[in-house]
Amino acid sequence: MAEELEHDPTVPPPSEAIHLPEPSFLPVVLAFGIMLSLVGILLGIVVMAIGLIIVVVALLKWIGSARAEMADLPLEH
């Protein structure tokens, strides 16, 4: 298989690197907070408040991690 993946000298190198974000648990936490706040509408204000707190914290952390990743990118992006 290594023979098949050798670099062809006639093909130019890629023009830019592909950036993929790091894996994160924050989308799952955000979905759980949204679900808890919606269920809290039926169960009571305390459950809804806990869900909303989870939503706000998860959003702030997710935005913060996205900004940190953007700051690590080269300037030409």
C-alpha cells in the first residue's frame, strides 16, 4: 500500500493546510441544557433555570474555544 501513496513529482503540493476543529463535548452539553430547559417549562421553574444556566455556560465555553482556535490560525486565513 505504501507504494500506491508515493508522491508524484508532477503534482504540485497543496496550496493550504486543512484546519479541522478539535473534538468537543460542548454540543452535547448544550443540547442537554436546551432539553432540560424545555422540559422545565412543564416541570417547574427550578428545572428550567438549571437548564438555562447549562445553556449559557455551554455557549460561553463553546464560543471561547472557537475564538481560541481562530486565534491559533495563521493570519492569511
